[in-house]
Amino acid sequence: MRVPRRLQAAGVRVSSVTLEQAGHVADSRVDPQERMVLDAALRSLHTRERELLRLRFVEDLSQAQIAARTGLSQTHVSRTLRGALQQLREVLVAGTNAVT
């Protein structure tokens, strides 16, 4: 699976397996510790943030398409995604540091 450039550009470094996890696909190749860190990071987000991330990176919709689908403004979608990605970065970095 190819990692979308938008996700890479956002500074979130994940493997294709992690993207599959985010899409709710079970995979026995995933390290249990990595799964716990990712699950905790995703649980730290509000439901709306998780949904917008899913639409953006799993369904690969543009911000305009997400706005049209959800009834939010494109500006609100953009700000919410930016904040959610920043929070994920912080939680994932903290989780990675706790594991090492």
C-alpha cells in the first residue's frame, strides 16, 4: 500500500500496516505495541476528528469533498484536520518515547 503524500507532508510517519489499521483492517503482521500506541492516539481524538481523518486519508477525499459530505465549511475541515494531526503527532511521539 502506498502512503499518501498528504499524510507524509503532514509529518505523520506511518507504515502501510498502520494505515490499514486506521482503516479497521485486522493484520497479524502488526506489532501489538505499535497497535496499542496507535489505538491510544486515535482514542485521544474526538469522534468528529477521527471521522474527518478517515475521510481524508482512508477514503482519500479532498477537504472540499469532506466539507460537502459533512456540511462543514472547508475552512473548518482544514483547521480540524490540522489540529487532529498535530495531536496525533504529539501522542505518537510520546507513545514512541515511552516504548523505547
